[in-house]
Amino acid sequence: MPNYSQSSQEKLATCHPSLQKVFNLVIQAFDNIILCGHRPKAEQDRVFTLGQSKVQWPNGAHNSTPSRAADAAPYPLPQNWGAVSWELIPEEHREKLKKEIKELHKFYYFSGYVMGVAFALGIKLRWGGDFNRNQQFDDSFVDCPHFELVED
């Protein structure tokens, strides 16, 4: 059975108890890594500047204490997290890229598993590939590792 590294445990410990409950159940069947829980101001400023977040401190779900968001990924980490436009890829590179995209599919499989566990626990989450929760993959901003608590 997989288990979290010390680093993942420490990051998960900064998260809301509901997120801890979800991911402590997920790790029992699906090996993954916790990339981020609480995000302090300097780190939020950095990821905002890099375009990896759409919100500034203190408006992010990662900025609360405990954090209302966790970034998690299947382990080992997929090599290619971005989307691909095949017509822009030279023919000779397509086979290598197809292998990398297969790795990206792990994120989609993993996110479905996480969302299913949360649903079974009665915990409402939003995933970073479908921020508006309309069951359509988002095009404008995709953050595959991101999971956050939502209230209706």
C-alpha cells in the first residue's frame, strides 16, 4: 500500500481536515504526492507572477489557515503537464510526445479518483481542470494538481 513521504505529510497537515480526510483515503489505493497545502504570501506572490495562479494574496484557497486547497499529483509525477496542438508538432517528435501525453492522462485519471472519494465522503471539491464544475475541461486556465473545498 502506498504512503505519503514526510514532505507530503507536512504539506497535507497544513490543509483543512476535510482535505486531509480525502487524501488520507486516496493514498490507500492511489500513490500520489502532495505538492502544496498552505501557501504563504511570498509563495503566492511568486506563483501569481509566474502565471501559475490567477489570484493574489490573500484571495487564494491556499492562503487560508488551514488551507482550503491542496495541490496533489499522481506519483511518480507525469513528465508533461501541458496541452498539445498536434499540427504544431513536427512529425518526427510526435511519438515521443504521445508517450508524454499518456503520462498527462494520469492526472485526469487521478483527479477522477480524488473527486470520487470526496463525493463518497460527502465533501464538495472543485478540481483545477474544471473550475466551474460543469464537467467540461477548462481551456482558459488548467491547474491539474489543484483541488479545493467549495461551499454551495
